[in-house]
Amino acid sequence: MAADSSAGGGLVAPGAGVIHDIGYQTYDGPRLGRGQIALALCLQSLRSAFGFGRGAKAKIVPVLTFAIMCAPAVVNAVIMALGQQHARAVDYDTYVGNLRVLVVLVFLAAQAPELVSRDLRSRVLPLYFARPIRRPDYPLAKYAAFTLACLAMIDIPVLLLYIGTILQVHGGAAVWAQTRAFIPGLLVGLMWAAVLAAIALVLASVSGRRAFSTGSVAIFFFMTWTLENVLTKIDATAGPRGAGGHVAASAAASPEHVSAAAHLFGLISPFTVLDGVRQWLGGTSKGIVAAPGGYGIAYGIMLLLLLGVSLALLVRRYESVSVA
């Protein structure tokens, strides 16, 4: 076999290797630890939730859902500015209840798989776990990122509603009254984001296939929401009848006449559980579920169960996943 020529022009014995210096520089800086890695993963996941760093197609759903969520706040501000109304028409703590449910449902189903199912499908988890992070750091960083994404989707429209309102009111007392109503609205949004992000991520992590992940999230939220509404309407229709055989007022219109079953139907859907807790904690605006009344503690327990079980299952999912 002929001898090989080295980079310097010399001869190399047959079968011997040659190391070429092609100019790569070694890294001599500080090595980031577990906390910095988790933070970087969180920030990158937050960008992915809104399609940043990806093509235009990835931004369609987050941009459309965000625009739809902001529309009521913008319309309210314009109407107040034109003088056609002098009071805010949208509540801070409920915003526009049914619209919020549908838009958030679409956002959860579309974007939760972006954070978890792609890594499962691409089998890149061994690269993450080869770094000095522990197994729970990955799902918790994803959860923190998606909670922030949901919080932005829910609370930024509320902030726009607040700004548009205080620009039209006059006097410190009026501004303070708006601020006192605005702060609980932000806290309600935080509650929604924390609970819904946990549920959506654990459902999206069941499979590395995007279609399965999206379907599991959409079906769970839509079916539980629909089932709660159907059962509540059936209960209202079958309720006590007054003179002339007319059915009594619906649960939403007259919470004091709501049956025990209708109160408990609200525990079926995470959306109605969240609204029940809001009313139990002092919310006075009419929501998407009848006032829980004496069943408020049940709504509070259910909310803690949804959050705790979802986070536990999410962490367990990544403790058991194979990194081979």
C-alpha cells in the first residue's frame, strides 16, 4: 500500500492516522451548572411556545389566539374613547368567559406538544440528561416555561383592558377602584395558567407523535367542558317547574336555585373548577359555572388535586423515559 502524505508534506506509515489542526478553538470559560442549564431550557421553551426561532407556520396559532384574546379589551377601549359607554363592559376576573375557554383550549392543544413531544420524537433527551441536570429539572423547566406562556396569553389582554379603562376614567378614586378590581383578575389568570399548563403538558407527553399529543390535549379539555355543559343544561331542564309548568330559571341565572348535582357537575372540567374556585374565593362576577355555594371547598380540593397529580405524573413521565 502506498504511503499517505501528511498535511506537512511528510510520509505516514500505512495504517497510521493523522490529526489535522483545522482551526477550532477550545473553550476555556466557566462551565454552567444545573441552575443555568434549567434556566436556559426554560427560556428556550418559552420562545418555542410562541414560535420564535422557527418559521412563520409555527407562529400562526399563537399569534391568532393572542389577537383574538386581546380583541375584547381593544374594542372596550375604543368604545369608551368614543364616549359610547362610560363604564367597563368586560370584567377583569372573568374577561369574556366562554371566549377565554375556547381560545385557551386551542392554545393548549397546539402549543403544549411543541414543548415536549418533539424532544420525545427526536430522541434528544439523552443529550439533555448527559448534562449536569437531574431528571425532574427537564419537566419542571418545561412547566415553568409553559405556565409563563399561558400567563402571557391570559393576563396581557387583562392588562390592556385595565390600561384602556383607566385612560378614560377621571379622578384618583376611580383609578384606585379599577386597580382594586384589576389585581384579582391577574391572580385569577395566574391560577388558570398554573393549572392548565400542568394538565396540558402531562397529556402532551404521552406520545412523541404530534398528532397524538395534540389530540389527547384537545379531546380531554373539550370533552370535559362539553360534558359539564350538557349535564348542567339537562339538570336545569329537569328542574322544578313553577305555575303553568314552566321550568325554573337556569343554573347560571339563579345560582340560589341550583341543585346539588349541578354544583358537582362543575368538578368535571378544569375550566369550571377554576371558575368555581374564583367565585369561592370572593369573585362576584357571573362566570361560566354557577356559584359553588357550600361546595366551594370541593372545588378547592379538586383544583389542588388537578395541579398536584398533573405535576407528579409529568415528573414521573421523565423519570421513567428511556434515554438509551
